[in-house]
Amino acid sequence: PVYYTDWRQKPSIPLRRGKHYNISKVGPPITTSVYPPTILFGRLLKLIWGKSPIWEISQSSVDIDDYLPICLHPVPLPTITDHIKHQTLCAKPIIWMVRRSQVQAHSITRPINKIQLIDELPINQKYNFVLLGNGSLVFGKIPHRTLKYPYRLLSKHVVLAKRSSNVRFAGEMRKIDNGETLLINNNSGTYRPDDKMVPDAIAYFQRLFPHLLVREISRH
């Protein structure tokens, strides 16, 4: 079979390491998996906005209940029209269809550490992410927002979470400062984490990636 192979290439390591980047701090062990794009539809996505796999980081050393113990559920929308749209787009068959059309059904485990993983992510590229109760961090690239319909479907938090009932946090993240700083926020129209949860999410991220400086960024 033919697989998406960009992630197999040697990562581009930033030339500069500043005061925030401490390679000696490794933190808890993780398992990194990637859901490669499908063979046919993945090629179409690549033509539109580039390669867009879904990443999943699993770990069991840090208990997310110590940071984010509350399960989040999709927030009811204000109007009947919005509610109908939400129920349509977030229905289980639609989520399954979107996931199966976007990425392959089974992930591929990668022999990579967290330092290499973060180094591979492009600087200033935004990603939607969800934190799940089983200790998983799932994230995917945010396409250009001018492509509104594909954006709503392919990078929705509910798609990344596979409509899980155990979502603990959802938002956006990106790295800056030549890869030394990771910025996160709680920008999720589906789950809408409270602003008071952001510091706890930052503390959780900092435990996962102690070699980086994790900070909050405005969602606006």
C-alpha cells in the first residue's frame, strides 16, 4: 500500500535554542501515532491546503483528572437553525464519514520522541486540538478559513475527538519563537471550555512538554 510519507522524513531542527528550550527536560513518556490521509481524498486535500494528517499523542504517566477533571459536552446553540446545522454536522454517521474520507481508519505508531515531534510542526501553523480523559492529545491542522465548509468539517474538534463523551479541553495551539514556545487557547465553538480552565490546560501541557514554554494566547 501507499502511505502518506512526509512525516517519515527527517525533522527540521531549529537552528537557535533560546532560554525557554531545555532539551534535557524530557517529561513523561508518550506514544505518538498519526492517521495518514486517505489515498484518493488525501491527494485532493493536499492540492487545496497541503498535507493534513491527524496526530494523536497517548500517555498514562500524567493523570488529566488532576488538571481537567470535568467532561465537556457540545454546547447548545442559540437558534433553531444553528442547532439543526450542528446536529447534522455532528451526527455520528457524518463524523464517521468525514474521518474515513479524510484519514485512514488505523493509525501508524511512530518511533519518535516529543522533542522531534514538536520540531516537525511548522512555526506559526495553527492546529485544533482536543484533550481526552484517557490522556490523549489529538490535533489536526487548521485549513485556510476562506474555505469555510471544508474547514467546518475537517478540522472540527468533534471530528478530532470522534464524538467522544470524555473531552476535557478543546482549543487551538501553535508554536512560536523558533519552536521554543507553545501557545494555546480555548477557542472551540463546539465545547467552549471556560476561561478559568485555561491555566489548568497550560499546566497540563507544560507537564507533557517541559522543554517548551507553554503560554496562553487570545482566542480572538
